Amino acid sequence: MKKNKLKETIEFVGLSYKKELVIILVINVVFLLAAISIYIFIKNFILAIIALVGVAILDYFMFSRYNDKKKTILKNRENELVSIISYFDVYIRNNKNVYQSFNQLIPYCSNWMKEKIEDLLREIDEDKSIQPFVNFASNFQNLSMHSLMISIYQMVDQGESSDQLTHFNVIFDEIARNRQQEMITQKDKALSGMSTFPLIGAGMITIALTISILTILGDLINVI
């Protein structure tokens, strides 16, 4: 059976799929009726087209909103993992084993992360292989997180030796640097995007004024 990606995305961000579809449907019907009414009663074909284009643009932004929110949630989860692993590093350096270190992280976690770490610890109790660590890493899209969890498993399998700790620190430091650079890049993009809003607004005003002028001229020509 083919997966409904839109449904999965909407439910992933914590919204009701049926409710969101109803909202989108109502908005589309309202704009469609407005376009039909404008064409029938005002006899203005241009404004009717604008109404249809407007609802298409609105639909695009509404659907994009779900994907953007999903990306934000996933990114926040990765950021949280990077943050709490820094505490994990402290516990390891203070002679705590991997299991104890993860257990110590729970009070500092969000509800979602707490649930995933508790699942990890429960699976470790039942399975001493790498699988619990792979399962935990599967909650994150970034492949660097998989490498990080494998390095942590190696500390379980081979002991928290200086070599294993160094390997873990190399991977974690690289992830932390990349995460910091991504945050800087995202902030720069956000600032750049804000600077384009006035230009977009000015462009929309210009288009609206142009259409209004053409409509008025058209009416004057018809009267003459």
C-alpha cells in the first residue's frame, strides 16, 4: 500500500490530518466561489484569475508549512542530542560506563528524548549487540549520529579505553562544529529572507496598482 506522505508529515508535527484537510478545503472553496462570483457579477476576468492564483499560492505555503515544521522538529532533536552528549562525555570521563552515563542524561532531556533513551536502556538490558544503538540512531536522519552511536557502542564492546574515548571525541567534536556552522548559516539565511520581504511587498503593491489602473482604463474605454 502506498504511503500517504502528507498524512505522515501532518501527524508527525502533531496536527490532525482530517482537520487540516477540512481547513484547506474550506479555504479553496471560499476562494473558488469568490472567483466565480467576481466573474459572474462584476464581469472582471482579471480579478477572478487573481483569486485563483491567490488560492494556489496559499495552498503552496500551507503545504510547505508542514514540511518546514517537520524539518525544524528533526533539527531540534539533533541539536538536543548534540547538547546532551556533551554531558555524556563528562560522565564517561568521570569513570561512568555507557549505560550509567545515558541513565544520568534522562533528567536533562525533553519528553521525546527521554522516551528514546529509556527505550535504548531497555533494549541494552535485553540485547548486548550493536542493535539497540542502531535503533536509537534511526530516530535521526543525520548519518553522523549513526557514526556517533557506533563509536559509543565500541566503548561498550571494547571498554572505555583512551583509544575508544579519543575516537568518540573526534566524531563528536566534528558533529558539534558542523552543527554550529549550520546554525550560523541558518541565521544568515533568515536575515537575508527578512530583507526580501519589503521587496516582495512592493512588488505585490505594484502589480495590484497596475491591474487597478488597467481595469479603470478598460471601464472608461467601454463608457466612451
